[in-house]
Amino acid sequence: MITEYTATGKPFIHYHAAHCESGVTSALFRNKGVDISEPMAFGIGSGIFFAHLPFMKSLGHPVSTFRSQPGAIFRKTVKRLGGEFVIKSFRDPKKGMDELRQVLRTGQVVGLKTNLYWLPYISERFRFNFGSHNLIVLREIENGFRISDPTFEYPVDCSAEGLQKARFARGPMEGSGYMYYPKTVKLNPDLREACIKGMKDSCNMMIRIPLPFFGVRGIRFLAKRVIQSEGKLGIDEARRNLGAVVRWLEEVGTGGSGFRYMYAAFFQEAAELFGSEDLAELSHEMTVIGDTWRDFSVMSARIIKQRNKPEETFAKAGGLMLICAGREENFFKNLDQVARKLKA
């Protein structure tokens, strides 16, 4: 924890987080006096999800996401904890930057959605075109802004030009200057009710969307494509496609196994909150699911780099995904039953 300050001198505590949006959401609530952890924000905000979108491409490959739509964690968390929030986007970059400066002068810190590639404080070796990186702007400084980026250990400075480029970069998931912050929050929110709503919503998204691209159905859809990819695409293109899946899973801000571990941490906290052994068991099961996703990533990396053992094949990798699908289906069916029994 590192203490920073807003434009009016109010202290702000910078926390190093596992993921940008859940980290920003947690930090914004803590700044308003509501101490919720990053896993709690992730669970209340129904951050867990899966979708494979063959009709949406990034760097020539279909998009896979292991979390909910960008912005949803913040919106749902604020609503479920009984707060009011402000969300704005802009067509004109100048208006967007003027609005940011105006809000900062009041002492309010502001969450932004940015394109990672254009943030000048990020080393070039780690930059790539990802339009949904979240951060918090604390105050304006000379020629720029003081930033609390939850993926960094310490607050950083960002030039005004660089921040404007990052906010208004064109391309996939472009943010159009997207900014957000909680206007009011309940200082004593009903965490139990918020947790139950988050759990039920996640169950609906993972097992009740009837389309083949989303939730557990989406995992099975992608698994079958991985299994068939070598025969349909040839070994080189199959490796490239598999590499894209691993990139979404382990490197991009939609990371899958990491989110499964964070969701498990949410259930650890919820188990204590409700005094529920069922939730503690679900936490353990979600950890096992995260381990299985990680096994898939390790095997896939060997296949991609041509260092795989004879038994490590595309069919085997896709089979691990099918195991994940089965485990996640059982998990969310069990969670659906447990959530119905819980009392807020």
C-alpha cells in the first residue's frame, strides 16, 4: 500500500492488484470508505465468464474472453452495493480531456479505459494493442497526470499526450475516452445480498445462455475447434490459432486461469461471510478448475514451441478444455443450488 493524494489533498491508497478492472473497482470503493477486496469486487461484479467469438478478430485470430464484458464488473458492483456512478464517453478528444481535468479538480479520482499500447509508462516490450486496460487518474501534474495503475507496484506519471492517445485510440474495443467513477456509495452495504446477486448472475451467464459461443457451451465449442484444428488448418496454422487462445488465457486482460483463482478467493471470503461450508468447497473446486486451465496452457505452449511429448497433441489439449467445461458446468449448477439456499 502506498499513499498518494488527490488534487484537493485527500489521501488515496494505491494497491497492487491482479487484474486491472477488478483492481480499479476495489480501489475506487476503498477510496470512498468501503473496504472490499479485489476478489470480492470480482465476485459481486460477476467477473467470471467465457466466450469464444469467431466473428470477432484480433491480430487475425478469433477473440476468446474468460471474463465478463469490459466495464461490467464496475457497473454491477456499484449497483449491487447500492451506489450511484458516472460513466461517460466522448467523440471529441479535447472535450474528453477537459472533462477529466474538471472532475479531477474537485478531488474525485477517475477510472479510465485505455489502450495499453499507447501508455508511455509501459515498457515497449510489454505493449500490445489491447483497448480495455483500466487505470485510475489521481490528479493533474505538470504536463501530465499522476496515475494509479493497479498492475504496477507504484503510482506512475503519464504525459497528457500519451494519456489522450491511450483513451482515444481506434481499433478493437476502442474506448472513445471512456471514464467512470462512483458518485455515492453506501458506507455499510449489504455484502451478503450483493454476493448472492453476483453468484446468481454468473450462473445465468455460464450455463443458461443458449448460444454456442458463450459460457460452458462456448468452452466446448472452442475445445472441438482445437481438437480438429490440425486436420482442418494444417500444423502451422493450428499452432498459431492455439497460440492465440493461450495468449487470451494467460497474457491479455481476459486471462482465464488467473480469473478462476480470483473467483476461488471470492468464495473463500464469501464462505467466511456466510459461515458456509458449501461455499468453502466451491472455492476448492474452482481452484482445481484453475489448475486444469493452467495444465492446458502448459501443454499448449509445448505444442506451439514444438517441444511437446508424443502424447501431447491438439486432441489432448482440446480434451483438457472439455474437462474444464465439464467441471465448470458442474460447478455453476452446484453454485446455483447453493445460492438459492443462502439468506442475505
